[in-house]
Amino acid sequence: RSTCAAASSTHPLLRRRGYSSESAPERKVAVLGAAGGIGQPLALLMKLNPLVSSLSLYDIAGTPGVAADVSHINTRSEVVGYMGEDQLGKALEGCDLVIIPAGVPRKPGMTRDDLFNINAGIVKSLATAIAKYCPHALVNMISNPVNSTVPIAAEVFKKAGTYDEKKLFGVTMLDVVRAKTFYAGKAKVPVEGVNVPVVGGHAGITILPLFSQATPKANLSDEDIKALTKRTQDGGTEVVEAKAGKGSATLSMAYAGAIFADACLKGLNGVPDVIECSFVQSSITELPFFASKVKLGKNGVEEVLDLGPLSDYEKQGLESLMPELKSSIEKGIKFANQS
Ligand code: NAD
Ligand code: LMR
């Protein structure tokens, strides 16, 4: 275990968005799977976030080193590393936000669903601990297959009597990050100003970027939109293949996870009009979980926004994704209730 010194209030990172370590409320954030490919850079990025006062880094192995390393960074949060199941309770106690990138990543040729057998059990046990030690925390689920792991966590929380649908989020932010990057490249517009909602789920065709709603507007051909949609849907596979057996996206995921966690913290802190896409309990389609734009507030989800106007191509994409998404959700629910 390692703890860090209090940060200097004059550090530039602490001054962004008008927050200082003195004015931002105390927030404890845990990363479960903190020694992994995503966990380590995510721990770094959360250490840089001035909204975090306590950073709890948990994994089954390797966390003392990660925590010691990250704790030397002169920012606000105190860092503590926890290793092994007997320390999980301490890692979670008092958490406002728990981020879960624990579990195995894909290798070339695998689908995200091929990770189900291992990751479903990991997520189930972590969700059980969350229900026990920090039942009121927001949960950001990164572990794949997200389309099933979110329903698993929901069922675990329901059984424990702690489920609050406003507090459980499947992290689909990387799809948004990719859609923004690819759109900016094709439309030749500065990427900083680009917005693209991505809806549905987080696997293959269940990832549905809504380029018809992208801003700034650009006159892209139908072929361009098709190519952008396909690249966004296959973005994860592009990285898995490039890494050639050494895992999946870690750095871009850590960035996306940190952006989404920051949005959740801003919502908790009462910052108005915080809107990001996430896979949440939803009634905007006939499926019980769906990714769409979500307004974040003091209790988590404040409003699930509807899909808005879709192009014919997007309407087709929506229709095509429903059966796969439905079966992935049902698979998660069944797993959580049978074992
Ligand atoms: P990794 O193997 O590098 O790291 C996973 C970490 O989880 C390891 O350190 C491991 O020790 C830890 N772990 C395993 N069982 C655990 C448990 N019971 N409790 C706590 N920690 C445990 O993998 P990675 O590249 O970091 O990917 C992690 C997960 O994130 C994978 O399932 C991957 O598919 C998923 N992922 C999701 C997205 C997304 O957009 N949602 C993007 C990229 C990766
Ligand atoms: C991603 O989109 O990069 C992740 O879901 C990891 C993967 O397996 O593709």
C-alpha cells in the first residue's frame, strides 16, 4: 500500500474548470482491475482529475507498484492500492464512483461475447462486493461484453436489494471517441468541435453511430457514411488485430473511461447540462438496456434522451441491431440468475 502527499493547490491541472482542491467536494473513486492494460493509464488519468480526492486502486495482483508509482504525482487525490479479495471491501468503502476495467481482453478472431465465460463471473463477484460495501456508488462498467455485463450487474444489485437504475452505466464512450475522430478526418473539420452520438450497444453492429446528427454538419456521401459507420463498429477489432495477440484497446479506452468518469463526477457535483452517451437501463426502445445520450446529475442518470431523428440508413441499422442486443442482454440476465 502507498499513500501520497497532499497536492499543491497551484498545480495547473487543479485549476481547470474553476475547481481547486479546496472547493471541489470530497470524492472517492475506485478502479477495479487497476493493474491492467486499461487500469494503469486510467489510474494515471484519474490521478490527474482534480474532482477526485481519494483514488482506490484494486486488482488481484500488481496494485502496490501501480499505486506507489501514481501516488508520487503531485495532484489532489490520496492514492491507496489494494490487492486480493480480502482487501476489496476496504477498496470500495465510501466510494462515490467505481470504474470496472477488470477481466480478460480479446485476441484476434474473438468476439466480445467470447469473453463472456470468464468476465461474467468476475463482474458478478465485483458487483456483489459493490452491493455490500458501496451500494450507493455510481458504477462505470468497462469489462466486456458490456451488452451482457451491465445486465449482470443490474441483476446482482436487484438480488441484493440495492439496484438503482440511475447509477449503473455501461461505458460506450470509446465508440463516441472513435466516431468523433473518424468523422473529423473524413469531414476535414477540427476534431475538438465534433460531436457524434453513438447509440445501441457496444459490440459489432450493435454500435450505431448517428452521423446524421453529427456536428459540425458536413456534406458526406452515403458511401462515406457507410464506411465511417463500419469503421466505428469495427474500431475495437482494428486495435485487436494491430496488437496481434497482445490485447485490445487500452490507451484510448483509458482516455474514454476518464472522460466518462469525469462527466459522472461533474454530474454528482451539480454541474448542469452534462450529457454523454452510455448503455443504461432505458425505455426509449423495447429493450431494457440501450445506449443513448444521457443527462448526468446529482443522482447519476437524470434523463435518458431519446434517439432524435434518424436517417433511413440509421433506421435500418437500428432494426438490425435489436435481435443481437436483446440476446446479449438476456444472456447476462440468465447468467446472473442461474448461478
Ligand atoms: P488486462 O488483461 O490488461 O487487464 C485486466 C485486469 O483485470 C488485470 O490486471 C487483471 O489482474 C484484472 N482482474 C482480473 N480478475 C479480476 C478481479 N476478479 N478483480 C479485479 N481485477 C481483476 O485487460 P484490459 O486490456 O485492461 O481490458 C480489460 C477489460 O476491458 C476487457 O474485458 C476488455 O474487453 C474491456 N474493454 C472494454 C472497452 C469498452 O469500450 N467498454 C474497451 C477496451 C477494453
Ligand atoms: C473496444 O471497443 O476497443 C473494446 O470493446 C475492446 C475490444 O475487444 O474490441
